[in-house]
Amino acid sequence: MSQRIDTQQMLETFRANHRDPRNLAMHAVGFWFVARALKRLVTGHLFTAAVNLGAGLALLVGGHEIEGTDAFSIFRQARRQMSEGDGGGAAARVGP
């Protein structure tokens, strides 16, 4: 069973959701916080890892709120493409 994802369509969706420079700036800082959280997690600093992860994710989602786009549309699109490509033979599906 081959599940194909239309990468060109997903790339176009990604570009359409990341046009505002404020969103891109918030993403840059957000990804820095997420990377810092992973480093803190590896070194055993669980509380600061959680705080950094929360701040990073808030910046990532907040950038999309400023731009007015759905932060998770690319994941929904991939899930929809995968569910359409399996011919209805999936054992379980999550979501709509």
C-alpha cells in the first residue's frame, strides 16, 4: 500500500501561510526556543525545557494568528491526502 503526498501542493500551502514578515520573525524566535528546550531536556533541566517549549510553540502559533492563517493546515492537508490515498483500507482514522 503506497501512500503518496502531493509535495508541490503542500509547499504551496506552506508558502501561502508564511508571507507576513512578522510571522517569519516569530517563527525564527519560536524555533530557537524549541531548539533550546530540546537542549535543556537533554541536559536534565525539565522545568526550563517546558517553559522554553511553551514559549516557542506560543510564538509559532501566535505568528499564524497575526497573519490570520491556520497554524496546523499543513498537517491536516497531509492527513487528508494520506486518508484519501489508502483506498479506505485504514484500520483506524483520527479526526474528520
